[in-house]
Amino acid sequence: MITAMITPFQADGALDEAGAAQLAVRLVDAGNEALVVNGTTGESPTTTDAEKARLVRVVVEAVAGRARVVAGVGTNDTAHTAELARAAEAAGADGLLVVAPYYSKPPQAGLVLHFTTVADATGLPVMIYDIPGRTGVPVATDTLVRLAEHPRIVAVKDAKDDLAASSWVMARTDLAYYSGTDALTLPLLSIGACGVVSVVSHVATPAIRAMIEAIGAGEVGRAIALHQGLLPAYEGIFRTQGVILAKAALRLAGLPAGPVRPPLVDATPAEVARLRADLAEATLDVGDPRGPGTRRLPSGPSAGFAVAAAGEVS
């Protein structure tokens, strides 16, 4: 259970270090076993290298060994990515998330060179982030099989949304697969994935973790019920760019978030109202959901958010 954590900003757009520490602790208390910082959801395209290193240090100190901290370091410049990887290692990160180089659209040989160069730059384990809808280039099955031979390339965050291709990679390698598309977490788990790097888990970690545990225990009906109960949250957070509405959801709960940085724009009042309605329909915490639309207000770490979603606070 991994959350791709937002980066809290202050009202003036500066990094909110105290807020980042508070949110990281909250997410670990809710059941996350690891956090990704400086990923796309952390607005990495608009944070500086110094801010990235500082955020890793703040979150590592805040979680105090209770969860792993994975640092997003991917760019479309191999040398810069390797530099960010070394900085993340120095800041205390436990692992690296490396997205395929975006915009440049390198051939598969270029992807192999990029990922292996970054993996060689530190002693940290590497998770490849395969998201061709953002990068413009998929990491092909044969490329992933080849990259799996590297001793530090150990996992994939899969947002290619091609279950057949993912099946083949899992059949041919020991790479640990994590869903990178929230709504496809259960289908990917059903073919051999081990977890999720989630955005929706900012507000629904207990339910998502329960779904992962249910399918692992062979409780298929319960896993399906939890998946169906999460559908309104999956849809609600991604009605526009996920960072925008994840931050809006956290603000509803009175949790650290702050504004987004341009070129992103904050959610409109209409978008926030729709998000509130979506989340009020969702299963956000554990229990025994009977199916889609059944939801129990929690008393655990996500309780503050659930009350906000129900419209009892603003």
C-alpha cells in the first residue's frame, strides 16, 4: 500500500515542510507501507532540485522508519535524473521511482540506456514508471524483461493499462508490479501484482489496503465489493488532473495541501462540490461493504476526511 503523496505548499506557493511532515505521518497512520514523494502527484515538474531533496529529508524524518520513502527522480534528461537519484540517496530515500523519459520519445534502446544509467548511479532499488499516456512512449515487454536483469531494477509502477502485456512481464521476470492506475488496482492484483501506488489513497487508504489484503487472502467477493465501493472515489479524484482534486479533497478534510503550482489551477467551487458528492458515495474505510454505494463513516485515521465528504464540515 503506497501513496503517491502530494507536495503541500503554503498560500504563497512555497514548500510547506511542516505540512508535508504532518501529511506523511497521517498517511502512514492510515496504513501506508511506503510513500512516493516528488512524483507527478507531488508536482515534480514545478519543484526545484533543492525542494525535492528537502522534501525527501522532511518525510524520511517524519515517518521515522515506519514506512519506506521512495523518491521520484525521473526527467527526460538522463544525466539530470542520475543527479537527482544521487541527491535522493543522500537525503535518505529508500528507493527511486523513475518515469520513462517524457516528450523526447526515445527508442527502446534509449529507454534501456536511461534506466540502467540511473540504476547504476546509486545503491537504491529502482521502480520503473511506465505511463505512455504522459510520456509518449511505452516501455515494451521485451525491454522490461531486459531491464529486470539489472540487480537494482526491482519493480514497475504500471499505468500502461495493458493487462495482457503486464501478465507477460510478470510471467517472464521477478519484477514486483504495482498498479499505477487506481481503478485497475484489483484487475492487476488478480493477475499477479503485489500492490498499488495510489493517488486516491490520500483519502481512502484503509479501504484500498483492505481490498489488497482481501484478494491476497482469497476473499474475492470482499475484494470486489471494496473495489465497487471505491469506484466513486476513483472517478471523483480523476474528473480533472488528479493532483488538483487530491489537494481539494485534503483541503475539505482540513489536512495540509495548499494550492497547486501553475500551469495547474486549483479546483473550482463546482468541481469541489462534485468531488464532495462523489466521495460521499464511496467506501473510504474498512468494514463490510455490501457493494457499490455502501459506505461506513470511519472512526480511524481517515475519519476527518469522511466527515468532510459527508458535508458535515467545510
